[in-house]
Amino acid sequence: MSAAAPRCAGVLFDLDGTLLDSAPDLAAALAVFTGEQGVVMPDYARVRAVVSAGGSAILRTAWPQAAPARIAALLPRYLEIYAGMLAEHSRLFPGMEVLLARIEQAGLPWGIVTNKIAALTLPLLQRIGLAARAGVVVCGDTLTQKKPDAAPVLHACAALRIAPAATAFVGDDRRDVEAGRAAGVRTIAVGWGYSSGENPADWSPDALVQSSAELAHTLGLPA
């Protein structure tokens, strides 16, 4: 278990693979799309592993030899299908609803920093009941930069009026840790996410947690 730290002034979360298990809907959309294209649907485990890397990485599980231009050409239709089935099967990871409630009860602001575009993120958050609760939502197209650049994390800190040094950023992908480190926040990697097939310990986060209870302890939340 990671050691508890003095309570931070605010918490930022990545979305897919950290707060939300969105892989079932993203895989279901890919199944529809591969059916349209006459391509074999890859195993769910292969799709799930790359969800945090975005739509292009998901498509590459079905078109592994395709040139980047081909993947880019396929992406709009895939995202169109996915947009039509947002939140059908996506759910908060176990314990995360309780964790968010504890953060709110402690009076701490929290927000989301994701590389998912706003046209998909905002409706999704509305449907799962988080839109009105998050103090800030920074999407992949909110700024010209996105993770692993520090700018989205710094933008979120400024919006919440909290100093980066007093902020924790929780994520399941190497880019989350890199963005957080570059922004000067405390980085916490979760072991339950997608991780793009990598070992989160290899990213050298400030802490690595395996459950929401361990995350609450690491954040220094009151019992």
C-alpha cells in the first residue's frame, strides 16, 4: 500500500481507464464498425488494453498493418458509431463513486483531464452523472496541446484555483504520469486501468495504487 500523504488541495483524474470503464462501449462500437467493413473483430482483451491510447490505437487492433492515413480515414466513422452508444455499458470503476463522494465531503475540488474530444466527453459525463460534479473538464481539444503535454493539467489547476504542487493527478496511462510530472503535480498511477499493456510501475509515478480504498489513503482523505 502506498503511504498516506498530507491531504492535497485538489484532485485531477484521467477519464477512460481511471474513473470510467468505457472499454465495453468502445469495443462494441468497434464490433459494429468492423462488421460494416467486413473485417474480423479483434479479441476484447486486445481492444481493452489500448483504450487509453485513443481511437486510432483502438482501430489499429483491427487494422494492424494499415498506414496512418488509412487509420485517420477510418476514425470519423468509428467515432460516429461510438457517439451513438455512449454510456450503454460504461460504468465507474468499483469504489470510484464512493471515492468521489469522500473527496466532495472533504471539501476538495476535483476535475477531469482527458484526451477524449469534448463532443464525446461532455455527453458521456452528462449521462453518467458527473457533468455537474466535476469542477473542471479539460478535453483533448480544449487546448491546442494535450497529454503528455503539461498544459492541460496546468489549465485544470488554474480553473480550480489550486497550485500544481498541491494537486494530485490520477491516471492509468504513461501520458498521464508524464503530463503530471511536467506540470509539477503529484502523480498517482492506478493498477486497474488499461495501461496500454505496460507496467505502471515503469512510469515512475509518485504512487501506484491498486484499489479505490488505497487511492483514498494515498490522497490523505479522512476516514
